[in-house]
Amino acid sequence: MFKDFWIRHENLYYALTNKKVIFGLTLVALVFLLAAFGPSISPYGYNEYAGEGYLPPSSDHYFGTTIDGRDVFTRTVYGLRSTLLVGAIAGTIATLIGCIVGFLSGYFGGTIFDETLMMLTNIFVVIPQLALLIVIAAFLEVRGVVAMAIIVAITAWPWTARAVRSQTLSLKNEEYVSLSKVSSLSVGRILREDIASNMFSYVFMVFILQVNGTMLATVQLEFLGLGPTRGITLGLVMQNAVIWNGIQLGMWWWAIIPGLILTIFITALYFINTGLDAAFNPRLREM
């Protein structure tokens, strides 16, 4: 029974046995556990006074305290939750927009409809992403986590659209797609059952890259002072450390520990993506 399952799901087998995927998933799981259970471990709120300032990591304050006596561990785990949420929402939105535009543009390749969609995509490509993000974020006086995710997603989808379009252009000429057209199946059904289903692994890897990119874009905005005006994120924790000269004052734990956690998560996603690429590509599979 299990043997038949793995035969039918060959790509899944290679993915779950790939060393890079296993390593990446392990790191991701640890980060998610920290975000899920970290706040319940801390007795403080993320804006609550926790004791003296300038305290290094100890058994009382795992990641030390800030210059004004806030617990860095508490602020980090709450900020980690928000940062992961921003990445998931922004990555999902950007992937959905990019896939919809890419599928439609590729399927109707060479038509006015295709040229219109590509023109719109190219407009977003040539506009400086960071400059556009700064303008949009500065325009909103109140920004929450969801608003930040939407802002970042607006500029993150074009490269996905172009990549998916390229794949769709090659798949639409396959015999099974031509057979579906002859059978008078709807465009939506052909895109869903014949094209999107055969690109699932590719789209999933695109989603991972989108989560990575949107999280980094959010942190950039937060360092410029354009992060969420409500709540806390890892970017805001590090920005506060920079503003208050935490590194210069010897409070390395204030900025380095949150930055290290973010780096570990992004690195883990990179390992998962490269591992999946090797698993889904027969030429790259490890023997």
C-alpha cells in the first residue's frame, strides 16, 4: 500500500528524502515553534517594562533587555509572529496575482489580451520597487500587519507573472491541452486541470521565493521607519536597536539575535527551495 503511494507520488518521495529539504524544514519548524510558544513562555508583554536596561542575556531575560528595560526575547517572539504573518500573506497574494496574470497571458499568448497584461506587468517591473513601497507606505497614516503585507505584495508579483507565462506558453502546446480544447472544455478548466496541475511544484517553489522576498522588503521598509504603526515585527525590533545605538553601546543582543533568527528562517527557505528544485528536476536528483 505504502509502496504504491510513493510510486504514484514520486516527486513527493524525492522531496521528503532530500537532505536540503529535510534540513530546511527542520529549521522552519524550530522557528515556527519559537513563534507559536515563545509568547506563552514570557511573563511580559512586548511593550511592558521588564526590569533594568542594558541587561545581557540571562536566565531571567533570555535575550537580554533594551535600553529602556523591555525584554528583547518577548519583543522578538511577538515580532517573529508578525513577520511570518506578513511573509505568508504577502507571498500568497503576490503568487496568486502573478499566477493568474501569467496563466492567462501565456494561454492567450500573441493576442492583444496577452500584450495588455504584459504591458501592465512591465510597467510594474520598471518602476523602482523600493521607491514605490516608500510612497505607498508613507501615504498611509495607520499601517497594520495586513496593510504592510498588501503594500509589499502589490510590487512583488510581476516576476512571477513573467515566469509563469513562460511555462504556460510551453505547456499549452502539449497534446493533452490540444485534446481538451477539441473537447470544448472551458478555458478555466483547461488552465486548472491541464496547466496549473502540471505546474504545482514550480508554483510552490515560486511561493517560497515570494515569502522570502516579501519578508526582506518589509524589513527594508521598517528600517526606513515605514513599518507597521501598530504592533511589533522583527524589523522594528532591529530598527529600534539601531536608532538607540544598541550596537555602539555594546548591546549586541538587541539587534543581532532578532537578525540571526530572521537570517536562519530565510536560509531555511533557501535550502527548501534548492532541495525541491533538485527533487522535482530528474537531472538534478541526487543518486
